[in-house]
Amino acid sequence: MHEIEPKSSKHVCEHAAAVNDPPESAAAPPEPVEPRISYVIARLERAVRAQINERLGPQGLTTLQYTTLSVLGSRGLPLSNAQLARRAYMTPQAMIEVLNALEEKGLIRRDPHPNHRRVYPASLTDEGRRVLAVCDASVEKMEEEMLAGLDSAQRELLAQWLKECVRALHAGLPPEGERGRAPAAQAIA
């Protein structure tokens, strides 16, 4: 009878590795994985927010302050803290801080509501309208840079598709036929 010589564990591991691992030259490079659309949108949102913050810097505004000015500018009428918070997608507490900062800068004023003692609707001052126009021009320039590779038809389709995505997730845009009913913020909140 022949005795089988036991193999060392090192020898067994080397043999298993040689059988299971193809030579390096035979290994195919991994195929690139396309990122999910939600990831791409999140990256775009961060990039847009960073660009807006950079462009608002000279005016001394934050993105939330600019959004609030945009809502007031698009509405054209004084709005209460609660109305502004809903339209700018902020909590009422956060909106109070934003309104206080904007009032200190002289960009808005809050006058008592004629029928409600505790409500002080905000409206733009002349300086607020001027600053909003400067910020709007800066943001428009950023959007032009972002969309430079698209022709007008592609831009229109992109806007349409993005709005549909927002509507599908019930994230703040009214259905297509109800545009005039609920004003939406023109800036990113």
C-alpha cells in the first residue's frame, strides 16, 4: 500500500489560486457602470447650488435669501411668513431667520396686516428689487453656461422633462394646466 504524502496547506492554497484565478492577461477590464439618473441629478443640484452661492457672494446673499427674494419678486404682492415658507420649501422657523436677515439688509420690509395683528407680510424694497435683478442676471448667466452645449429645442425638451419629473414626485410644480394657480420659486431652495 502506498502512503499518500500529506500536502501542506500552503501548497493547497497555491494550487487552488492557480486553478481559480485566470492569468492577468486573460482578465477582462470591468465595464464602466453608468450612474443612476438620481445620482446625476444630485450631482447637478450640488453643482448648481455651488455656482449660485458663488455668484450671489458679491451681493452678500445666501441661496435661501435669494430664493425668498425670487418668490417675492415673482408674486409681486406681500406674502406672510407661512406663505413664503411653503413657496420656498423651508420651515417657518427657517423663513423667520431669512426674513430677519433680508430686513436687516434693507431688501424687504414687513408691514402689519390690516386684518391680522400677528401677521407681517413681507414685500421687496426698491433696493431688494435692484439686488434681485443683479442676482437674476448672474444666475441666468450661469444657466447659459450650463446649457451652452444644447440648442434651443434641446433646452426646451430638457426643461419640459425636468418639470415632469418634479410633478411626478409631487415636489412643488402644479400640473401643466394649472400654471397660474400656485407660483413656484424661481430659484433653488
